[in-house]
Amino acid sequence: MNTLVSTRNNNNEVTYPEAILKGISKDKGLFVPKSFNKIDFSQDKFRDMSYEGYVYEILQLFLDSMTEVELKNIIKKSYSNKFDHDAIVPLKEINNQFIVELFHGPTLAFKDMALSILPNLLKFSKKKIDESSKTVILTATSGDTGKAALEGFANIEGIEIIVFYPENGVSPIQRKQMLTQEGKNVHVFGIEGNFDDAQSAVKEIFNDEVFNETLKVNNCKFSSANSINIGRLLPQIVYYVSSYFDLIKKNKISFGEKVNFVVPTGNFGNILAGKYAKEIGLPINNFICASNENNILTDFINTGTYDLNRNFIKTISPSMDILISSNLERLLFYLANNDADKVNQLMDNLEKNKKYTIDSSMKEKMEDFKGFYSSEKETKETINSVFVKYNYLMDPHTAVAYNVYNKYQKETKDLTKTLILSTASPFKFPKSVGKAIGINETLEDFELITRIAELGSIDIPKNIDALRNKKEIHNKNIQINEMKDNILKVLNI
């Protein structure tokens, strides 16, 4: 049976159902595959496969505790009739650049690609290991994970989901998506602070043995919907594979030809999924990590030093306003040749000194990662220029990636076919997008949305339009130190 280990303890070995249920290891590490099996992507079947077909081929490589029928049923239940495009992940060509549109799901963000299936994987995992306790999904969000997780887990029996978001760190549309979420088991709290504050507090709660014992006595156990959960990360591998074969289907590349991916990322899960795709055999050349002005990942990739001693900057791409990139620990484990002691040392340095530096051998193994960042000014200019020149509207996160790719290409002269991951609908950020393309920013959000749609001759996504008259039903804002008390209230403990 395929197993995983903790990034902090090579002897802490678990099955995939166990890892999906736990979310995070008790030793504060993240679960990673003990080894990667390879897929022979040269097989003819991959050239004419549906997105759901790719989901099956990737997940069966890891989730060997499922039968073919069980996995295919879960995939059908998770993806059928939930996306507003038949391809699920369409590929658009803009000025000889390829945009992978990951925002056609129910919450209009790339998080839907994994959070559509994670609830069903978790339900299967509970059944597989005969777990009768109530599962408490505890999640911090920088904007998109929250709504996607709430949507995915709403009204699932035996599960409560609690989401914490930075009150002043998400777009108004992202906030309204969360605050209007219906479901008898969903709970949303705004917190005073930024995403890093929320994420750090959630991790602390996960690792609080006394608090966890209180839950256990009351027949409850924590799990996570963040990308720290391996069940969130694995489905994200799929769109790397599907978009690669989309290029083949469009006769843009031949099989075996390597491609680049440009990934706007803050928590590092999105780009790490690409690295895992490469590990299982997908022909990938470089990963171009696109940061906004919170460019800690760019600096790490270019210098080998991860330094938290910097200011946190609020930008128009809030889902990337992150300084503590949780999934980077999984990459460190890989770079250290699965040496948990090395990872522990780096994490100890981060906790004590707010920084660490990897050694030369680890740095050499990171040569397929390239780091660039986009300033606020450049991001706004990119939204405008792409819209004016090509009548294509992109959100601020995608604009970061598009601008970064142009910088990469100018610096390296690399002519490798490149795919840019587009992570959210522009309608989720009407003020920033509207201002960038010259619309009066004093208009209300839904007036802006209407004007953007008219100017771009684009249909307003039905799930955004439905928000206009939805009542906000979650209205609690709390301090970080009040999180535990509110969790207990939600669980009636």
C-alpha cells in the first residue's frame, strides 16, 4: 500500500486515508508521499482524455486503497455538472501565450479544482478506517480557499467546517461569498490580523495537545481543507497534466516536448503540485514562481534564504498576500533528499530567527524553479494592456503571472512553450479590475461588475450575479486569542 511520511519524522508513516483525515502531522510536519510512482504519459489514451479521465489516472497512482469503481464514482460525483465550461479547465491562447483557466468552478477560483473532490475523499477515508468521530475542518483563508471549502463541505453529515479569514485582507466579493454561505454545518469568522496570523493560529490549534484532547473527549477530531492536507494537493496535479495534453491536442507541441508553467502563488501549494506532476513523469522544464510585492518566495528561489524579517504588504492580489508559505516545507523535504532532520533544523531556525538558508546541495536541486515578482503598478498596467490589446480580462493574480512571464522571457530568451495558470475570475475583484481598465472606481461592487461585463462583452458568472441579493448570515469578527473559545461554542463543548 502507498504510504506517506511526515516532513519532520521519517518514521511517522501513514496511509493516504489517515493523512487526509489528520490534515497535519502531530509533529507539526506535513505529510508527503514516501515515493513517487511514474506514469507512462506516452500512452495513446492520454491524447484524447476528458478532465475527469485525467483525475482518475493521477489519483489512482496514489490512492491505491480505493477500487476503480469507488474512485470513478467519487470523481463523477465531484466534478459532474459543477463547472460552467464543458472542458472544466479550458486553455486560451492570447498573443501566443497560453492561459490555463482554473476559475470555472462554483466559487470561480482554482481552489474548486481540489475542493470539489476533497469532501468526498474525506468521507471515503472516514469510512475506510472506521472513524466515527465528528470531523472538524479548521481552515484559514486568504480569500478563495474559504468559500471553496465552505461550498464543498456544506451540509455533509458528520462534518463541521470553521473558516477564519482576515477581515481586511480579502476582496469584498470574496468576503460576501463566504458570509452568504448557507449550510447547517458551516461557520465563518473574520479575524483581526492578516492571513499569516490566521494560518499560524490554526496550526497552533492543530498542535495544541490539551485542546485536541478536549475535542477527543467530545468525539470530535480536527482536519484541514488547506493545501497542507495532502488530499487538497493531489487533485491539483491534474490540471498540469490536462493542460499539457491540451497543447498537444491543439498541435502546439509534440509529446515529450518540455513546457514551462508560470504560477502565481503565495502558500506554495499550487506550484508544488506542478513539481509533483514532474516527479510522476510529466515533461516540464521550469516552474516560474510569480509573486506580488510580498515577494518572499521570489527571494528564496533566487538566494536560498527565506527571510520573514520584512513588512507584510496588502495588495490588489490578496490571495497571494502571504509571508509564511506552508507548502514550502514539502519542497524543503524533497531538496534535502527526504532528510527530516534537515527540515527540522530549518524550521527551528525559522521559529527562532525568522529566517533560514538552505545549503548549496539543496539550492542545486531547485534549479528548475525561477522566481520573479510584479509590483502593484505593473500588475495594474498588465490588466489594462492585455484588455486593451487582446480584449482579454484577467484578475490581479493572473496579471501578476502574466507580467512575471514577460520578465522571465525578456531575461532568459527562453522560447519553451509556456502555460500561465489563471487562478480566479476577474469578477471576484471588481474594484481593482475596474480601476485598471478605467471604470469609475466609486461605483458599488455590483455596478462595477455590470460595467466590466458590458465593457468586455462578457457574461457575468451566474454565481457572482446570484450574490447581489444574497443575505449575509455570518457576521462574527473576533480577535486571534478568541479562536479557541469560538471553536468550542460552534461544537457545543
